[in-house]
Amino acid sequence: MTNISNVINILIAILVFGVIIFLHELGHFVAAKLCHIKVNQFAIGMGPAFLKIQRGETLYALRILPIGGFCAMEGEDDDSHDDRAFGHKPIWQRAIVLVAGAFMNILTGFIIMLIITCMSQAIATNVVAQFDKTATSNASGGMQVGDTITSINGATIHVSSDIMYDLILSNNGVADIQVKRAGKLVNLNDVHFPMISDGNGGKLMQRDFWVKGEQKTVINVLHESFFQTISMVRLVWMTFVELVKGRFGLKDLAGPIGTTAAVGQAAAAGIPNLMFVAALIAVNLGVVNLFPLPALDGGRLLFLVIEGIRRKPINPKYEGYVHFAGFALLMLLMVVVSYNDIIRLIKG
């Protein structure tokens, strides 16, 4: 029975990844078509193709490895004399095409969060409803039932998930919190929270209070869904910053294997949990792709910025070398992270 469950979880994960990757590449594809750029191939997956269909000028393909995908445009990585080549289009059009994939992923995350919010019984607010029996935050920091949390460590709190994310990103068990109480803003410095293990040898702050809920309206559903998505974007970005600063290491990253396990756990917990993880993966893919790193959309955007400053493009051959090197490093990182995923699964 366990083996059957594992197979089902893997198939669900492949489906989730496939849909998210498809939507990402579809963003590039639609933007390219709107900008009259020739698309030579639209592929989902990597490696040898097991299904190919030629429609007009574009070859559509499904490839054997269910990771990644691409939208290959004429003149994207080399010189081309075709008037519809990517490299012959204005910088602003090329930038739109590059950003479109990430935009589709973040939009996907928003739509999923909108559905989840509509399915929920109520909307969680930023108003403190009650404390845990062992709570330290109200005793040491002065938080009270009825307080509306407006910021944590200087970061504005828009929705209840911001509270969780900001506490996770703080690692010393202490936070500066601003609340609205009786119509006035009150600053609570050095509010203490319990620390729990993150499962990788580190510690995370834990919220020791509950927040109030409110009935759904069209306005607060849209507000909740939008800022939940923004919170995810911010979480991905801040995690990257903490990774660069050294707080997180490679052991804290999850690759395809670890993410598949997370999708399987979410699926076992119910449809809303699976949808939430799918939204987080979609937003994660969108944001990470905009990082200014070689082989990513953000890296290509960086070359467009350089081209705009220089007023002439960089030789496509040299740009191709940079992106190839970046791709090789990303693949190496994928191997290392996947190895860590396997070790965690064995130990778990």
C-alpha cells in the first residue's frame, strides 16, 4: 500500500510541476507571438522527446525527463537574419517576453490563493484572539488580546501569513512588534517567542498566539489573496538574501526530490494543502527565474540592461558561453541538493 501511495505522490508531483512549467513557458510563448517573434520549439520536459507535433512554424514536444522546459525562439542564442528573430526586436519587447514566464507563475499563485481563500470558512486577520497556555509573548512583551499587529521588525504586516513568515525569518527568539491598540500605535520592543527546531540543526521562532477570523467579502477575499501572493514573493526573496548572508546553507535547500516529497505530504493532508504548496512552488519558480543569474530569465534581463547602457548588444556567442556556464553550475547545484534530499529522506 505504501508503494502505491509513493507512486501516486510522484505522479501528483509530476503533474503539479508539469502544469507550473507549462504555464511558465506559455507566458514566454504568448508574449513572443504578441511581439511577432518566431518560436521554433515549445517543449515541456528535458532530454529526448517522446512526442512531437509540428504546427506551422513551431514544433511542440514532450520530453522524457519531467523537469524544466523551454520556448526556443529564433535568434535567441545566436545571430539570425530573420526579421522576426528575438535579437532584432526592441529591448522593451524582449524584456516583456523574458518577464512573461515569471509573471504567469506569480499570476498562477494568485489564482490558486484566490481559490483557496474562497474555499475557506473565514478570513484570518492580524488581530490577536488568544495566547497559548505557555505563551511568553504576552508576558514579556506586553502583547494583549485585541491588538492589531501592524509590523514585525519594521516589516509591514498585511495579512496573517506575514506574521508567520516574519517570525520564521527572525532567528534570535526576539522581535520588535508594532500594534494598533485602542486606535493608537504602540511599539513593543524585545518581544520573546519560543524557538523550535527547523529539522536541519537550526532554530525557528514560533508564533504562540492565535488571530481572529472575519466573514468573507469580495473585498477581503481579493485583499487576502493578493497579499498572500505578495508574502510568498517576499518570502522567496528574503530566503535568497539569507542564503547569501550565510544563515541558510545548501543543506536547507530542497531540490526536485525534496519538493516531490513535500507535494506528496501536502496531497495526503488534503486538496487545500496541495493547492497551497502548488501556489508556493509556482511563485518560487517565478521569483527565482528573475534572479540576475546566468541561464535564468533574470540573467538574460541583465544582459538587456547592459545592452541598453552600451547601446549595442553583447556578442551572442559570448553571452551564450556565460549562460552555458551558468546552466552547468545550476545542474551541479541540482545534483548536490538532490543528494541532500536523499539523505534527509533516508534519515527521516
